[in-house]
Amino acid sequence: MALLEILTVPDPRLKDASVAVERFDQELRSFIADLEETRQAGPGAVGIAAPQVGRFQRIAIVDVSKTRKPVANHGHLVLVNPEITHWDGFELGREGCLSVPHYTGNVIRAERIRLRAQDAQGEVREFEMEGFEARAVQHEVDHLDGLLFIDRVVSRRTDLFQRKVYQKGGGGKG
Ligand code: NI
């Protein structure tokens, strides 16, 4: 296991789109273990995506089960080649990101989504998600398309907030 280096803004590689995973082998699972270790080392990180550590493949991890306020969730999820197949409703909410260490921002996301993804073994799974978990997944899928939450705020003047203290448990970062 190893901690991986996180790319942060304004690294231009964060704008690159990632490609689909085709091989579900031991190397992939070992990378996912390193990605998970890196997520857990990040302060309060509920998600992480492979391109954030410079691997441009469609892989993300989301786990909102340990947030301070309990939220609907599916536990710890390894999402390979995730695809959002349905969006419903919209909601404004605060987001943070390991790649944007100094700011949080208000972002509009769908309230409910349907998601199809493979797991680390390549098995296809489908989920219905809502609220904070749905938000976290939308944030991570954006990373796979080279988008950051700061690209989605309506106004950088009124919807971006400087972090006072970058501490564990604050905000929800991905
Ligand atoms: Ni992020």
C-alpha cells in the first residue's frame, strides 16, 4: 500500500478526461487499495477519483457512511466505469475537494440519481441514490470528465468560500 500524490489546482491535468477501465486484474485492485488509503488520509474526504492522483482511468471511491450527520448511503463503494443513467430534481449544496484545498463552494446537483458501475472485480452493479451520496458521486464522475466543482459554481464571487481551517471532518471533500 502507498499514499499517492494528489494533484491540486491549477494543475492542467485535472482537466483531462479519463478512459474506461478494461482490465480487472490484480494491478487494478492494488491501485484501488492505494487510492483508498490516500482518500482516508485526506481530511474528511468522502470520495476520490483516480485522475486526482494522476491515473486517467474511470475509477472512483465514494463513502459517505462516516459523515457527522447520518445520511442515506450504500456504504463503501468502489466505482469503476461509473455511468449516471438518470437524474432527478436539483439542490444547492456545499462541496469541497482534495484537489481544491483552499476553497469550498455551493454547487447545484441532481437530488436523486440512478447509477450503473462496475466493482473492482468487473461485476456490474446498479444503485438509486439521493442527497449527499448522490452529490458525492456526481462530484467524482465530474473528475473523470475533467471537471472540478469550481467549474460548476454559478458565481465565483458569491459561491466560493475560503477555508478557514482545513480540518478532518469539515465539509465533505472528494
Ligand atoms: Ni474532488
